[in-house]
Amino acid sequence: MPIKAIALDIDGTLTNDEKRITPLTRDALLAAQERGIRVILASGRPVQGLRGLADELDLARHHGLLVACNGAVVVDAATDEVLFSQFIDVDTARAVVEHVRGFDVIAWINRGEDLLVEDPYRCMIEHRGAPKNIIKYERDACDLLVREVRDLTAAIDRPVEKILTAGTDTYLQKHWREMAAPFADELSCVFTADFYFEFTARDVHKGRALENALPHAGIDLTDLAAFGDAQNDLTMLKAAAVGVAMGNATDEVKQAADLVTLTNNEDGIAHALEQLLS
């Protein structure tokens, strides 16, 4: 079966544990694009957080796509044309922020290049028993500017792509159901990392975003291979003709995949593409 497009999760999939694309994986994706195969970056990150990786992979020249905010928005990397979007309305977004104030989490929203947060000095969580400056982590990973606002609820004056909450991994595992409960019928509420729990519009996910955006690029889901490692990648892997789980993926993702490759530290994408494109 010919592959015409490749959709890639970022953290834990495209990038290694140092948050870098390894040379072998980069070369494999550049070679695929030279063969006319479209590359799609699909992440929980905002659009701004995908631009550096898109430049590294030369997506603009090859008209790649950026699926951002876990599927809330899709843009053409060459033109910045929005091919699909589904945001949270103002009243609901404000209600989410007010609700999560009752939990030991840090909430923020993205607006273009800005990360809007009430207190950038309240920035520490624990991850796997070690302290982590989560504001700095997000700022650096997504090339954002931290913008302090007095009241995040009041700052939401237009629909938003998502509301991201960060917290200690063990705490989120205990409390995510309570955090999601009031919005279970209105929003999609998912983990995008064990320290990130986010809220997007109802039925927003990577699979739906690709289903809606790919026809604009002349691509069908039956032409797609998708790579992922985490819960928020499941819909994308199931929607694609070939779903590939990284060797470091969760058991749930591996069970849902058609193929399991090597880990993100072992050039799993490059090894799978050698098999799929031969």
C-alpha cells in the first residue's frame, strides 16, 4: 500500500529524550518528502511550538501540515492557512479555569507566541520524584514568551484552543477524574503527558483533525501512516491506514497499533519508514 503522508507525534516520538530530532530520523523524513510524501506534525503543543521543528524538516517547502493543540487547529506549514479549527467558547473556558483553581495544578493558555499564566513564579511540580520548573519547560519546548496576567479568567476574552493544566504526576493520577467531571459531556479532557492534563473542545482529537484537514491537501486517511506513543495519539493511529507505536509507547498504544518500532531514542521512525516505504 503506497504511503502519501506521515503524521508524527512530537514528544516521545519524533524527538528523543533530549527533545531533538536525531540525524537519522531527520534524513529519513527529508528523503520521504523528496519522494512527494507529506509530513504532518501532530502534537498537543500550540502552533508556535511546532514552527522550529517544521523549519528543521523543511515542511514549508513541501507543504507539510501542523496539527496543534491536540487537534484543535490545523495549519498549512507553507501558507499558514487554517485548514481546520475547533475552539472552546469563552464561557466554558472561564468555567474550566475557575474549576481547576480548587486543585493543586498550574493552569495556562496560549495566545500566539505568549504563554498566559497568573503567577510565573509558581512554577514547580514534581515529576518522577524530581522537581521540575514546568513554566520554563513549556516556554523552552514551545519557544514561547511568558506573559503574567492578573486574572486568567478575565484574560479569556475570545475562544481558546485549549486550557492546559500541569501538576505533579502522582497528584494528577489521583485527581484527574474530579478535574474532568463537570465537563465530561462538553469537552475532551486528556493527558498529553503524565504531568499535563488538558481541556479542548468536545470531540477534538488528532484523528478528527486529520480526517477534516487531509482532504484539503488531497490526501485520504487510507494514504496515511501515523506514529505515536501516548494516549492522545490513539485516535490518530486508529484513523490511519498504518498506525505505528514507538518502542517507548504505553501498552495501550502498542496494542492499538499495526506495527511497533524501536524507541524514540533508537530512531524508531527511520527504522519503520525503511520498512513501510521500501
